[in-house]
Amino acid sequence: MIILSRFPAVFALAFLVAVPLPAFARSADADPRFSWPLSPDPAVVTPFDQPSNEYGPGHRGVDLAASAGQQVLAAGPGVVVFAGSVAGQGVVSIDHDGDLHTTYEAVTPTVTTGTQVYGGQPIGLANAGHPGCPVAVCLHWGVRRGEEYLNPLALIRMVSVIRLKPWEGT
């Protein structure tokens, strides 16, 4: 007991490291993994609105304020599975590990289907003309896991700085 009382923080840390976490706590799918698809970090002009059912109304992504011709970046590493036009709008779709799939619209693609991309790599140029965009140019950015639409903002990796204070323990 004397050892435990003298070094409680060390034993608490050892306990936390040694005890296996539940699968949901360790899931890579729960960890933020993407970066912004525009630089600098854009304003969100239309938020994600989860549809109540597969065919229900909602906004299956976010609209980000952009400039005409601004570079659109891959939010994470993956493979381009579509780069072309859908209903007159330029679209790029990328498959990522973890059954995640990102879509970027309205863009002029600068990559082709089958291209392996890294996070932050330019994949297209933003265009005006996204329906319902409340500003001059929007990038619609969507994310799916399988058939489920996810809020892309919940998957953005935020940079944080951790500062440890000096320990003056005995």
C-alpha cells in the first residue's frame, strides 16, 4: 500500500494503458481523420441536416464558402472513383479507408478516375452554380459511410497544442 500511495498517478496511468478499451472506444471510424477541403479554413454557409429517412429532406453534406477557381483539396488519402459531370455539375468522389466516401461539388476536376490521392492534394477547382448556395461560390462537401450520410465537420482533425506544466513533486 505504501507504494500505491506514494505514486498514485503512475499506477493510474499504468492501469489505463493496461485495461483494454471497448471496441467502440478504439474504433478508427470514430476518430476525426479529414482536413478541410479548402484552404484557408472556409466558412460553413449551409450546415449538415441529417435526413429523417433514406428519401427524406435534408442537406447531405455542408456548403463551404469558396472563390471561383479556388483549389479544392482531397480531405484525406484515397482513390478517385468518379471525376466528371452529374446533371451539369462537376463532381469528384473519393473512396477512403473505413468504408468512407467523400464527394465534392461543383468543381472542375483536375484528377481522373483511378487516381490515388493524398490528404491536401488538389483535386479540382471550385465553380459557381451549386443550387441553393447562399454566397457567390459554394463547395458542397459530403461524406458517407456505406449508405449512411455523415456530418463532414465531425470528421475534421483539429490541431491542438498541449502544454505540460513542470512537475515539482517529491
